[in-house]
Amino acid sequence: MGRTDDFDDVHWLDDGTDSGLSTGAVPPRLPWPRWFTLAVVALVVVGAVAAINRVRTSSPAKPAAAAASTSAASPTPQLSTPIPPTSVATIRLGHPLLGARTGWELIGRGDAVLVRIQPATGRIVQTAVPPLASSAPVYLLTGPDRVVIRPLDNVPGYLVPDGKPAREMPVQLNLSGPVFPGPTPGQMWVRPADDHQPVMALATLDGKRLADFVQVPAGSSPFEAVADGAGYLLYSGIGGVYHAQPDGLRRISTGELLAVGPTGWLVTECDEQYRCQQVLVNRRDGSRRTVNSGTINRDRMGVLSPDGAVAAMLTSGPNGSSGLYLLDLKSGHRKVINLSVSLAAIDGNIAFSPDNRWLFAVAADGTVMTVDRASGAVSTLEESLPPLSQLVIRPADDRSPAETS
């Protein structure tokens, strides 16, 4: 298993060799009549001359240095200021954030905007993104040099290359269905164009199909998949929760999934008398350990810290918000956090920093908040950020060498 030979009748993604950001082949257009082209050119020239004359008569010429300082490449003083479509704005805070020393990034998606926050350099890059033509859940993925914004339903998604304007995703990727991070930076799991053989295929962020695929359990669908926290997928099905990899399906629990992370999964399981407990499953060797934490949380999917020691858990609240607590997976102790978290996104409302020190959360008003894991103290990450709805971490090792300086 793991090769496409067994599924020759599945229509896969485009298998071209172009790894650029092409949006797919465009049908040739009929040439304009020559007289029409000349007329358009004449109108453009006349308009340009008139515009230049208006500028010359309405304002004095700026010195060359001043003109350079107001170019599109200059930093903008306030990130919350709306920026024109397809533009990119950068601001340097002049100091690191959160004492970070390595080049990981916190990436956030808001209303028609993507924000890349680099704590170690104190640099924030804001890129305008066309409004999504959907109210469905949105998936946010990172690659070494770009970010993927992919709505669940059949409307355009966008690629946002680092430091460049957003572009519509290639045609072969603008299909309905979820996308999930793959096992290697720059890869993702996608639903093939023809899913009469239910699989999730591994592809590059440009849409080039790779060899690996994972089966979708019978009676389930790609829409029911969950990222496993380390580049593969999980499905809840008959008899429990199943881990899906190219070599097959493996049941990890007879219960329900509570939280995922790079080191394993937190599940809840019950015996024949409905006596339930939380169990931490180790990804590496499958070992299991009971977490004695009292009441079972079943509201929203939680997130394990990178070191596997703490789970950030959400509880549903009124008006589309949620409560938050940190669960110590060794002692079972709960630390309630004084913060109302937004539930606007399907996931990505909470994320741990790679060094395990901080939990980032999107507040109910869209403000990005930081939670000190040790103390539980809450503070605003950066006042000038626009309201966001979704977060994802890009580790330093996943970034392009050109972007780590």
C-alpha cells in the first residue's frame, strides 16, 4: 500500500512537473480587433498625461529621498490600517516578542488578511487576501515559503507566498474538501478530484500529486478526517478512533478523541458500566497512561503542547465563545485561564509555541492573546494586530532559508 497502482481508476490531481504557483491552464483568448486595441491604447495615453498634469499642478514635487520613503515597500506605521488588495506591508517593532530566540512564526488569518508574526526578529508582515466566497470552515496550512488558505466548500482558496501578494490556488486544488498538513514541510493531504475510491492523497502545496495516499475507513469520508498532529490523519469510526497512514489503518482507542499533538493523543474511554477515564496514548510506541483529571471534557478538540506534558482544552460557552483550561497530563491538575476564546474557526483558535512556554489564543473579539503556560497569566500579544480568527505555528525548521535571517 502507499502506491497509486491499486487505484488506477481514481482521477488524481494534476501530475505536471511545474512546481510554481501557476493557477492552471487558461484557454486561449480570441485576439481583439486591431482598431479596438489602438483605441484603448490612445485612451490610456491621454488619461495618463492628464493625470500627470493634475499631479504637477496640485502638489509640489517631492525630493527623491522623500519619494523613496513613501514607496510601497516601506513599512506601514499601523498594521490595523486597511491595505489595498494584493499588497504586502511590513512593520519592525524594534524588539523581540516573548523573549524568542529562534525563527519560528505565528501565522494568523483574519478578514481578508494574513499576518506573519516573527517573534525573534520583532517583524510582522501583513498580506491582503481577497475575501473568501464562503462561510464554511477554512483550513490554514504552512509550507517553507508560503501559506495555504483553503475553504471547505467549492470556492477559490489562496496561496500566500512569503513577502508576495496572495494568489488564487491552482485549479486542481480549488476543490471542495479538507486539506491537512503532510508529514514533510511543503506537503498536504487533499481529496482527489474523483473520490469514488475514498482516499486522501499526498500532494505538494502547488498541487503536484505524490505517491502516498491513505484510505478512508468504510462508512466514513474525507470530510470526517482530523489532523493527527504530526502529518497524518485520524478518523472516528465504528469501534473507536483510527490512525490512518499509507501502510494502513490502526485503531488507537475504543473511545473518543479529546486532543492531538506531535507526541500523541488524549482520548476518553469507558468500560461496560460506563465508567470513563482519560487516557494519554504515546505516538511512538503506543503505550497508554491514565490521566486522573476528574470530569471528562467533550466539548471541543484540544491541543497537546509540543513536549506532550500539557493539554490546552476548550469548553463551550454562550454567544459562540469558549472557556479555556490547561490540563497537566501527569498530575491531572487543571489551570483555568481567564479568557473567552473565539470559536469562529474549525480549528486554529489555540496553538502552542515550539518552545512550550506560550499558548496563543484568539479571543472572542479577534485579539491574539498569550497565555504563560507556567503561571496562566494572560496578555495581549501586540496591540496593532488586526482582528484574527485562526492561528497556526510555522516552526523554524520549516521555513525557507531566505526567510530565517
